[in-house]
Amino acid sequence: MKKYNFNKITGIDYLIPVIFTLLLTTVFLLPQLVSKVGISEPDTIFHFGRFYDTAQQLKNHNFSYFQMNYGMGTNGRIVNAFYGPFFAYFLGGLVLISKSWFQFEIMLVYLLFLIGGIGMYRLSLKLKMSRITSLLVTTIFLLTGYICYWARSTSFQAWGAALMPYILMQGLSLYNDRIKHFN
């Protein structure tokens, strides 16, 4: 039996989490995709308002890092500077290429699940789990907690949770490097 080298990343280790996460996300979103009903929670209005504002800034070439001049009733609130303007501009660009808010919501859920799914799969492999176990851990990670909660409430904590596996991978690398250097 051939032993798997977890330090060598193969093409399949990039492809498996992408395909798996896309399938899992589609199954998770099936009720929304069939009913074509979007999310409407208090955080949805708040965050989508700031994404709309950055989309309008991009569209009109009228940039304001601090002040919101298009969203939130054009009241000039300082929101994007606090919540991350560069991410808001990225999502504002997605708003511009989306044909509807529903399509934008679906694209965001797929993006969030892909970021979190690929990260957790790679973290699991780095922890020397088998591919099957890594897929199981990835499934549990995506369908419990903050990440799946995003699709129901747009709670922004989901984006931090999706990035957590990447942070843990870096911490693991630092720890392993420290062990190598002191032994």
C-alpha cells in the first residue's frame, strides 16, 4: 500500500475541495434556489446597504473611503471604514456584475463556502488526516456554526470563521518550524 505524502500537494488536492464544496453548497442552498427567495434579516439590510454604497461609488467614480453617500438613506454614515472598506469595494464590484440581489446573495454564499471549505480541507490534510476524513471535517465545519448561519442571517462573523483555517495553518507552520529549529 502506497503511503500518502501530506507535504506534497497534488492537483487532486486542489480539485477535491472545490468540487466537493460546490456540491455541498448547492445542496445546502437548494431550498433558496428552488423558491428564489432571498434573505431579509437586520444584518442583511445593514451590510448590503454598504455594499450598494461601494457599488455606486465604483459606478460613479465618486470614492469616499469614510462616508456613505449612496446607501443608508445617503446620510453620510461612517460604516465602511470601520467594517473593512477594501472588502466592501470587492463586494460592491460583485453587486455591479450581479443581475439581482438574489444572484448576489447566492454568489456570496458560494464564495464564503469555497473559502472556508478549501481552507478547512487543506488544514485537515496539513494535520495528516486522510482525504475522506478531511472531507468529513470540512462538511461539519461548513454546515455548523457561523458559516452556514451566513446564508440565513448574513451575520458577518461567518467571514472570520471562513478565514480561520488559513490562520490555523500559519500557526501550525510556525509551531512546526520552531520544533525543527530547536531539535
